[in-house]
Amino acid sequence: MALTDAKARAAKIPEGKKQTKVSDSGGLFLLVTKSGKYWRLKYRFAGKEKTLSIGIYPDSTLKQARKARDDAKEMLAKGIDPNQAKQLEKAKIQQEVHAQTFEGVALEWLERKASSWTASTAKSNKSRLERHIFPWIRSLSIASIEPAIILSLARRIEEKGHYETAHRVIRTCGQVFRYGVACQYVKSDPTRDLRGALTPVTVKHLACLTDPHKVGALMRAIQGCDGTHVVVCALRLSPLVFLRPKELRCLQWDWIDFENKKIVLPATVMKKRTKHIVPLSAQALDILEDVRPLTGGGLYVFPSIRSNSRPMSENTINTCLKKLGYNTTTEQCAHGFRGTASTLLHEQGFQHDHIEIQLSHLTGNSVSRAYNHADHIQARTDMMQQWADYLDALRDGAVVIPFKRTA
């Protein structure tokens, strides 16, 4: 006999039992337990008996339960298991909800941007999110996040004395929010209202020598460096090629064009994601030829001492400089060779654009930058040779005189 709403309300558990079932029709029944009354549908699919949970009475009325039963019957008629359809719908809803959370949008942003970043940039951005941001706001709807919430994250980091990290957290959040704005997940970027809210970060310039006499002393110290041949070659090459420390230690033999006397670094390994050409002076070529018999059969020009399949450690050059007596915080560090070259070349009147391009700094607009890897290649080739000759002269104790620049 079909159920009525009155029977459903009056349904009780018989004495001595833990639960009871009150049937309606078409497999629909009301399961009555001590904790409540639940609509269930019994059906068969692929030869197996199954039960579908429909709702809780009285929140789900008898009429609504019958509608759900009829919908399930229609699915069965089409060969669809109602339970599987319910699980898929639930997963879809959860996915949509997650996509609207800060974590969901941030992960989507990471995935979209990964192809335009170096592997290390992608790793550091993900790590920053996982360590400093996700634990506190991952499940919050991105549209509900106010400036004060982001500020509290940054202040927590700032209180530990990590001022630069605090600023980076706000910048990363801002990038996620702006991506969310573009995708219409959120209307505006709340971090734009946080300018000036944190303690300003004092810019610390990387240690580099810019006095020609001291640079000459450094070149003499490098010439007399006592270490493994591969490491000494890496140290000797550092001031000649203007590469960032990671670009130097990860240098691969396939990128060196000995015939045309240049290094061609692919865009995928460059910080600015732009192909970069380094003209090689005669001195730089000699150093590469010197180390070639030792490591030329492998991938890296300067491999790790532990494994040829890995590049040299990131601390190796700085360790060498420390052994030579240089404080890498206040006097000269591996990255500082770039600053030394930039300062002295500018002082000698070399063109700013030539120096900046050789340092792989982006110049001009997006169109002109696409061609910068080959811009002014002859002028830069001449500049690199004159720079190497100048360093040799300083090393040998020559009187410090301006470069003989070509026009």
C-alpha cells in the first residue's frame, strides 16, 4: 500500500528493533532509525541489487522522494546507474566549488603559467603558496577574501623578520587574484589596497668589486686558485661571460658553438625566457678548451664532483672566493661578477644597451626584445674581447687606462 505523508510522519520503530522500513511503491521506502527517517530506493543494475540514498524526511517530502525515484527509473531505462550518476554529479559540484576557492584558482594559475617560467621559478612559486598561503586560506572562496586577510598572512611572516618573503607573498597573491579577475572568478584584486602596509625592504646589492686595482688583485687571486681543475676553470670563466651563477654552472656543451665562438643559451633556461647569445673572447675559448678533455663527453661543462649527470653545486664558486679571502657578502660574490662588468663598462663609456643585452636584461618593447638575442652582435663581440683583455691587463698589474673601444 502506497505511503501517505501522515503515515510517514507517524512511522515509528517497533519495540525491540533498531530500525524499520515503510514501503511506498516502485522500490521507494522510508528507513526509520533512532537518528532519523531516510528515503531510500531499492533497484537492480547489471544483475545486482543496489540502494540509492534520496534524502532525509521531512526535509525531503514524499512528493520530492517520488520525483527522485522516477528520475532514477528514467536513468535505469537508459542503462545508467543512478548511484554512479549521483557520485559524478557530486564530484562535479565539488570540483566547481574547489575551482572557486583560493587554492583552486591558484593551482589553475600555476598550471597556466608554468610554461612561461623556468623550472626553478615554478617550484618557488608553488612552494611559497604551499608554505605561507594555502594552510590559512586554501578553502576560502576567492571572492570572499578581503585585504585584511592577505595582510594578516604577510604580517605573520614579517613578525619573524622575513620582510622580503612577506612582500613576495603579497605579490604572489596579487598575481593569483589578477588571474582570477581575468577568469571572472573575482571582481577585483584586494592586494592593490595593501601598498605601503608592510615594512619597506632595504635593497641589498650583491657584493662586487668596482675599483680597477682591487679587480686586478682579484684576477691574480683567481689565477693562483688551488682547487680541482674543473672548479678553477668555472671560476676563471665567471668574470668573462656575464652569466648568472646558475646559468654558468648549468652550462651544457651542446650550447657552445666553438666554430662561431659563442654560447647560445636556449630561452627555456634563461630567467627572462629569451634566447641569449654570449660572444666568447679568446680567453674564454681557451678556458673551455682547457676543460673540454675532462668533461666534454658529458652533458654539463661543469658537472658535480659527485655525479656527471648533475651540474656543479650552487655554492661552489662562492666557496672558492671565500677560500681566496673574499667576503661574499660585502666584497665579491659569484653573482657580483656581473655587477663588476656592468659598472666598469659603463664607466668606460660602452653603450648602455650593449651592456644590458649582454647581461640578458630585457630592453625595449616586446617586439624588439624578440630580436635582442642577436642585437648588436658585432659590437658585443668586440666589447667582450676588450673586456677580457682589460681584465688580463689588470691582472698583470698594468697601469689602469680606459678601454680602446671600437666605434
